[in-house]
Amino acid sequence: MIEILLTKRLLLSLFALLVCAPLTTISAASAELDLVQQEALPAAKRCVSLMRVDRTDVVDDKNILFYMQGDEIYLNRLSRRCPGLNSRQAFMYQTSAGRLCDVDTITVLDNLGFGFSPGISCGLGRFYPITEEAAKELKAQK
């Protein structure tokens, strides 16, 4: 009886290892890709001036383009995916310093047809300067 229990435990352990190992590899590969993409970007800024923000463009649930007065563009890579944030969604932010920084949050605004309702809040990431061509390419990938 003891030998059977040990065999079942061994089989369960092997099964768990076979199931979890690919998931760990996928997760590690995804994290590595994120790191490579961030390393390919130029040096990041922690904050941008709200007075200089001309408009924003949501690329996907993790990336927002900030178009600044003076033809600068910053890519903000959110710290995590923001469920509900997409190119048709509006978002709001609240700050008292006149700057939007990587410690601030945005709140997705859900369009109810007759107005907006605050949805989920998500943390901003750093602001990476990018070219107009890179911004167009990023938007084309969605």
C-alpha cells in the first residue's frame, strides 16, 4: 500500500512539473521580450509637464502615446496591462503637481452612451521619447 501511494505522489509531481514548466518558460519569455523592448527605447523620463500635453493616443491596454507641444512624442508603457483600456476608451488622471509621473494612475472612462463612468485605475510607467515614425509603426501593429 505504501508503494502505491508513493507512486501516485511521484506521478502527480511529474505531471505538475510537465504542466508548469512550459508556463514558466512562456512567462519568462514574455518578461524577457518586455525587457528587450524597453532596452531598445531611449532613456526614459519619470514625468512630463501637463501643460505641454497636446493629445494622447491609446495604442493598446499597456501603451499610451503622449503627443507634446513642440513635436515631441512620449510612449508610456504602463506598469501592467490595464483591462478595458483600448483605442476607443477615454481616460482621466488627477495630479496636483502640474506633472504626470510614473507614480500616478489613470482611470479608464467607460462610455455609457449618455455620459462617462469611471472604471478601473492603472499605474503609469516611464515616458520614453520616440519618433513620429516609431509611433506610426507602433499603432500599425495593433
